[in-house]
Amino acid sequence: MQRVLNPAHLVINSTQSYHVAMQAFFDGMVGNPNTGLVASVEIVSWANNFQFQESTDLATVMEREDVPIISQMRKLNFVANAEHFLNINAIVEAKFDFLGKLMKCQQEAAAIPLEFQDNHLFNYARYVVVEGEAMGTGETIESQDFRVMSPQRLRMLLEGRDETQTGHHQYQHGRMLDSANVYVRHYYSPCITRLTEDDLSLELGTMFTMHWLDFEECNQITCAMGTVEMDPDSGMCTTVLEDPLAELVDTWCVPQLMA
């Protein structure tokens, strides 16, 4: 007879209830006939799943100007296009995730009481501060800023104020937001729109009948390579090999005062 877990046994609010919960989990596994040791695992591409192939009608031979587009080619196109979509989607998510992390770190640094704004912060890179070691003094990120840091200086560097700019461009987060939006408007959106067009009377058919490298909106390979920036004037992407701002955030955020 299969045992059923009692929900009351899964509420942990003490050491005793923790042991009760662990015993309940163990009993549930032992009493379940569907549990056991994994002997082997077969890993195949999701595109090989029969239900997927049936729902996308991959078995049907399609033609363009009397030239057949066989099911295998449609499968290869779809897999490549889906992977490209996931890749550039991850780039967009990373841009906005980092922007949120930057702004959160600024808020946390600003929340530290004024009397502690010149104190040393904990270094998440585990660098051991030498007694008397001086902090950076410039208006931009220096090598010393990865060794010692105060809340006040961290706020200044993350703010990245540029008096030569106007509006929200004066601040780091404003320039980063514009950079992310440029990528979305000039590459991500046009490429996704082109790839998801109907083709040969098939909804989203382009995902199956064409490869993303076939389209001018998508075929700039650099735009799909990790950390990238896009020039709005030229429409060209460049790969960012080193990002001191990202390293600074990783080193000091969330800001925590040294004990």
C-alpha cells in the first residue's frame, strides 16, 4: 500500500519538526512503488520527441518553387532558430538583470548610515586588506577599487555621473538602459519578428523553412556573442571582453561593512 505524506509533517519550525519532516520524506519515498535507483538515463534532443514532431507536422514534405524542404532540414532549421532565440533572449535578460543589480547596490550603499560612509566594505573577492592601504581617489574605476572600498566611493562609481551628458544620460543606469534598448530595438526585435513570420501557409513557418543566418535582421553573428554592445548609428555589435563595472559589482555588492 502506498503511503501518503501528511502535510502537517512538512511544516518545520523547530529541530524536532525538522526530524519529523525528514522521516516523513523518507517514509514517503520508501513506501512509493514508483521510487528506486536510477539505472540509466537516455538523453536526446527535444526535437526528436514524437509528440513534438507530430504537433509541428515535421513529417510532411513542404516545397518552395517545386524544391522540397525535407523534414530533417526543417528540424535542423527549427533547432538552430530556437537556440538562437534563447541565446539572444538570455543577452537581453542579462542586460536588464545587471541594471537591476546595479541600482539595488546603489540603494544599499546609500542606506548605510552617514557616519559609516567612509568605512571599509567587505570584499566578496576575498582580497585581504593590508592595514593602511589607501582607497582609489579618481572619478573612474581604478585597480585599487577592487582591493579596498567605502560605501561613499562605491556610490560615486556606480552612479558614474558624467556632467557632459544631459538628462538621464548623466548617470550610469540611464546610459545602460539606453544601451539595452538599442539592442532590443535594432537587433533583438527585428530578428525575432523576422524568424516568427508565417511561411508556406504554416503559422510561424519561417522557424522551420529558413535558418536565422539567412536574414539580414539576424545574421550579424557578433550580436549573439555573450556580452555585446550595439552602436545605434552603424547598427554594428561589438563584444565586450572586459567589463570593470560588472567586476566592481561582483566584488562589493551587496555592500556590507567590515566587522
